[in-house]
Amino acid sequence: MEKIVNRLQGILPAVKFIPGKSLHWSPTEQTITFRASKTKHNMWALLHEAGHAKLNHVTYNSDVELLLLEATAWNKAETLAKEFNEHIDPEYIQDCLDTYRDWLHQRSTCPRCGIVSFQESISNYRCYNCHKIWSVTASRLCRPYRLDSDNRKNRRKKISQTVFQVRSTI
């Protein structure tokens, strides 16, 4: 893994590579945290995070945009892998992207009528069928809560929750 990190450091000189327990790109810190154990999945994920850094991914404004950023980071990871004479299994990439697709589907499904609906803001969806509005957490790494306003008591209640593990960094 050290050899790959050293080569990536040459490609991304402004980025710091820090061994850790998880894998992620931090645009504010300009760091990539990676797992030091040399497995093919760790290497692929490191290349993916380097793809985010190389593409200067900073933030996103919608769930669909996040999915697009993830897909483009995987495309860049495939390009980087070729430079290292490596190959990333396309099934692995699709499995990782599927976790985001599942997460997006869960968040965008109307809690009232079950129709997949539109995102109005980073934390709100509106159903085009029944006009229901619900809130979701802005975090991409936690379970997708859908919150509904209880107008009678002006409080929020949990409508549903499903746990998804995001695998793009595994």
C-alpha cells in the first residue's frame, strides 16, 4: 500500500495521506484517510478517494448530485488504476454505487403514498403525487430518516428508518 500511496502523493502533492481505520476524502483538510492493510478492496477504495481529490470534489447540493460525484470518482479511480497497471472489478464499483442508489431510493420515497419523489433542498423532499413534504438528514453516512411534521402538536416524528452501510469506502 505504501508504494501506491507514494505514487498518489506524486500525483496529488497538495493532499496529505493519513493511515486510519476508515477511508475518506476531506476537501477542507485536503487529506485522504486510508486503511494501511494491503487488500485489493482497500487499494480500490484508496484510488476512489484519490479520484475525489483529483476531481476536486468539495460539496454537493442534492442526493442525485452526490451519486454523480461518486460515479465520476469511480471513473477517475479506474483511470488511476490503469496508470498503476491495476484493474478495479466493475462489479465492485457497481456494488458500491448500489449502496448510494438504495440510499437515494429510500430517502426519495414518499412516506404517505410510496411514490419516488423530488428533492426540493438538501434536506427536504416533496411528493408530486400527494404533495407530502418530508425532511431527511443531510448526512450521507447515516441511516435515511424521513421526518414528518405533526401539525397538531407541531413536533416531528420518525416515519421510517432503514440502515444502509455505504460501501464506496470499504
